[in-house]
Amino acid sequence: MFRRSALSAAASLAVVLLAVTGCKIQVSGADPGGTSTAGAVQAGTSGVTRSGPLIVEPGAGFSPVYGLINGARHSIDMTMYEFSDTAAEHDLAAAATRGVQVRVILDRRARSVNSDAYSYLRSHRVAVTWSSRHYHYTHQKTVIIDGTKAVIMTANLTSRYYATSRDFLVVDTERADASAITTVFNADFTAKTVRSTGFSIHGKVVEADYGTKHGKIFIGSENFSNTSLNQNRELGLIISAHAVMSAIAGTFGSDFRNGKHWSSA
């Protein structure tokens, strides 16, 4: 829970996050069976831009996922935390029968839910494996179709929850995204680690008005998170020393130039 000192905007964001992190809520006046929120939300409406359609559950149902599976021509790569959906199982088996390469990773700690699907898929020409022990849970829920289209879901493929859970699915047709997800899938499927290049940005600095007489820089341990700012013991320092600011500005500029441009469009 946010402290009273937290910004009201952050509190509002927490309400939004509840809807996408698995918490159950009652929405007064909502129409779970309606179609007004289902299907694609076009770029430019509601300030939303993306590479593929948004599917909002429970209104849309899971037929869009089944349709993508049934339309696959070459390959299907699925990572699923919990899988208990006979329709999806049969569609994957049918895809394998018609010559599509089907590979599935199921979370090993959710065996009580996944064991039936695991056994069925193995007996129907689907390459299925338990998740890597590198991770406590493999909580991911993605389906990659033909290496060019990815479905990223907040939902598991557990049909008993379809009618009562608010979930979101995005169909991503960006080739770079599908390629990156496939790279991770290939590593996870063979229980290998993904080879990373470069380094992670762990520094916490904010530089303002560099190059002016008012220039200052903050360096500290704080992250921009509620826990860090309102609950943790953290320490930071505000500095105006030119040598420090110049060095940080140079490093930031180099990191920014060499970083990979990201766009939500």
C-alpha cells in the first residue's frame, strides 16, 4: 500500500496495475459479455500506439489465440506458466499433425496444473519440456507464430478462468520483437542461458542544467519505485562540482548514443 506521502498520481497508477497483476477486482457496471472493449484498439485512439491489436478479456474470448495457432504454417513456440485448455491442446496437436513444428515450455513448479497437458502434447507429436531450473518460476505467457508474430499475454491458458478474469493480450508483428522472444525461447527450451552483450544500467543519477551556473547532479541508491522512495533506507547526494558533472554527462551521452532506440509506435 502507498503511504499517505506518495503522490496521488502514483496511487492512481496502483489501481491500474491491480488489473494487470493478477489481483481480482469487482468492476461496478462492467459488462463481461460485451464486445465494446474486445478486439483491436486502433493506434491513435485512447492515446494507445502499438504494433498489433489489443485483445481484452473476458469479452473477446480466446478464439483469437486459437485462430493464430490454427493459422500457423511453419512453427509455433509457446511458453506457458499454466496450461489447462483442451481446445488449445487439440489445436497444437492438429498443427503438429499437419507438419508445423510445435514446441512448448511449461512451468515445472506448476506440474499439478500442467501435467495433463504435458502428457497429451507429448503423445501427439508436440515437443514439450519443463521449464529451466535457472528460474524459480517461468511465469511467462507467450505464443510465437511462424517466427514473425508473437502473442504476449497476461493470461494463462487455463480455460476455467476465461469467463471471470480481466486479462490483456497483445499481438506483436514487429519482426525484431519476435526474433528477440524466439532467441530467449530457444535458450529456455534447451535449458541454456541467454548470451547478453553490453551491460545493464544500474546507475541512479539525475543531472539538471548541465553547462549552466545552476547545474547540479543527484547520485544515490534510490530507484524510482514506491518501495525505494517511501519504505527503504536509501542515501543520495546532490553535487555541483564541474568535474563530476562533466564526467557523468560524457558517460551518459556515450551510453545514449550506443543504446538501442526503442519506440512504442
